[in-house]
Amino acid sequence: MLVKKLLQCLLIAAAVIAVSLPSRAAMVDTAQLQANKVVRDFGSITAQRDWIKEQLVAGGVDAADASLRVVALTDAQVLKIHQRIDQEPAGGNTLVIIFLILVITELMGVTDIIPNWPAK
Amino acid sequence: MNFVIKRAGLVAAGALFFLGYLGGCATSPQTRLLVDNPPNIPAQVELIEVPFFPQLEYHCGPSSLASVINYRGTPVEPDQIAQMIYVPGLKGSLQIEVEAATRQFDMLPVQLDGKLESLLRELAAGNPIFVLQNLGLDSIPVWHYEVVVGYDLTERVIILRSGVDARVLRSFALFEKTWQRADHWALVVVSVDTVPATASADAYLDAVIGMEQVGRIDTANHAYSTALRRWPQNLLAHTGLGNSAYALGEFVAAESAYRSALMIDPQKAELWNNLAYVLAQLGQHESSMDAIGRALELDPDNRNFKDSYNELANWQ
């Protein structure tokens, strides 16, 4: 038990070192070197993460889960989604549709809402 | 009654006209290309080992992701993934969260180039593909995540795990349309020792840099080595290998990676800057100052390099 606890502490310590080493030094990180892809404005990115977290919670995600989920996003992803979360496609097969039109499009073979129908 | 039927007829006629305008004239150029110049791959592929998780309502994201992650040998249930990507208010999952969740399993979400032929090539190489589809129309979107598990070039069909159906067939032409309406979005999920068959260096490294950025340094380090086996002359991959090794405290490996990168591009000031730090860590003060000197020679006004110079000059 104690060994397990120790091991966990070690892992956490290792993670902290891993993250803190480059920030101590004025190292240039890989994302910065990737051509023009990252805005080096941490203040605004942190604020944007908070905003995304609020949106997730407002969307019914548990607050603790939302915190973990936002941390899992990269800066580039945060920049991509910020202020557009409700315009992004969210795969989920929402069937709020104009039924008649879609029945016709199904028959025409332009859409495929009902899989394997009509027989292809 | 009659009036209602008439009205329905009118609506239908209107809808047909509208569709002719919208999508009826849409062609499937990629399908035609494939049929005219069939690529040099087997005529049929079906990855029957890809597991299937029938989706709960609106949970096509979690089910599809569970499918590709389990295929790579990491057991996970759709419920666990739902906790990482599902947004009840949206009745769905966002693409960026799908990528983020994939990283949590130490697997790389690598974007494909949007070509139908690339999907087939990936399948031929044994890689199922996680795709976003718009099964409806641009104006009436029906977003849906699915897993492409096979194709048949003679029958011209794509085989999918989709929703509550373990095996859906969709013609190339229709698949091309529904995929195009979702911006041809497609991911191959791989563990860090594999590069997807059709991935560009940029797309692969994008995924690896994401891994590095969220602090999964060891995984990223491994993936940079994998990238260098495929693209030995890639500057960004050498740099990433150096940076991740540095972050792990593996300074000898970091030095060697930066030096390899500098052989490719000796004018890259950032690399001299980072090399200076690794040399300082190795206790080689003089070489470290030489290296930061080179960075400043190349870019004398760079504030970051000036800070580095001051920090390295007083290195303890």
C-alpha cells in the first residue's frame, strides 16, 4: 500500500518536473517552431479555456469533468473552438429534420439517414 | 382532406425543385476518379476485427471512438468515453474533444487528407477510420460519427460501423457526398509506433505536438522517433525529439537531436538557443555560451535569445 502510494507520488513528481523544466529556461517549444500556428498569449488562452469550460457546464457536463476536459485541449484547439462552440458540428444524429424533404432525398440517394434503405 | 393532399404535393414539388438546386446536381468527382483509375490495392478489404458498440441515443461519438481504441488493444467502454466527450446540451460530441480524448489513451489522432482514395489505402493497411458525416443536407445537417471498416471496389461500396448497425453499406458516390458535407473530416487513431499509411508529415506531427503540449511528453518523444523513421530529414521532428528529451531530463539524447536538426538547417536560431540550454544542463558552460552566441548572431534583436543569454551566463 505504502509502496503504491510512493509510486504515485513519484509519478506526480515526475510529471511536475517534466512540465516545469522547459518553462524555467527560455526554450523555444515545438509548437512555436511549427510555422505560425500558435499565438504566444497565455493570458488570453487561459481566459478562453475558462470560457469553453463554462460552455460545457452550461451544456450539462459535470463541472469536475469539464475542468479535466478543458485541460486536455491544446492551445491550437482552444483557439480553433473559441466563441464558435455552438456553430461546430456535434456528431450525434439529431433528428430534428424536415421529414418530407429527407424522405425524398433518401429515395434519390443524396442522403443516408436510414442506413441500408432503400436497398443500394 | 383533398386540400391537404394537394398541399403535400405542392410541398413535395417545391422540395424537389429546391433539391435540384441544392444537391441534385452534385456530382461525386472522387468516386469517378477512383473508378476510372483504380488504385493498386486489394479489390476488397473488410476489417472484421474492429469491435462494434451499438450506440445509445446521440452517443455515436463515444461508441465510434470506443471502437477504434479497442481495436488498438486498449479496452474501454463507450460510457467512459462519453464522460470525456459527450455534451448533453449539444446532443453530441465536438471534434476537438474526440481528438483530446484519443490523446488521453496515449494514441495519436491523425487527420487524413480528405481523399476517398486515402481512406481505402488506410483500410488496405489495416487502419479503420473515424469519420464525421453529415447524413442530411448542408441546410438540414444530420451530424453523425461512424467508423469506416471496409470497402469493395467492384461493388463500389464503403462498409461502416454506424449507430446501432454493425455493418452498413454505402455507395462510394453517396459516401462521398455525406462526407463532403462534413468537410471530409477523418481521423486514423494509432499508437505511437505507427504512422498511418497516407498521413503527411505535417498531419502526423500536428498530432504529436498536441500530445507534447498536453504534457504527455514520454508518448510524444516516442512518436517523434517514429516520425523520424518515416521522414528522417524532418526538421520539426528532430526538434520535437530534442525538446521532449530535454523535458524528460534526457539531456544527452536532446543534444544529439538538436545537432541532427542543425545539420539539416544550421541557420535555425531557435535550435541554437535550445542546444545552448541542453549544453548548460550537461555542464558544458563554454559550448553553451557559444551556442547562444550563434542564435544571437542569426537573430540579434530576439528578446527571447537575449533572455536566454542572461540566464545561461549566470547558470548555476
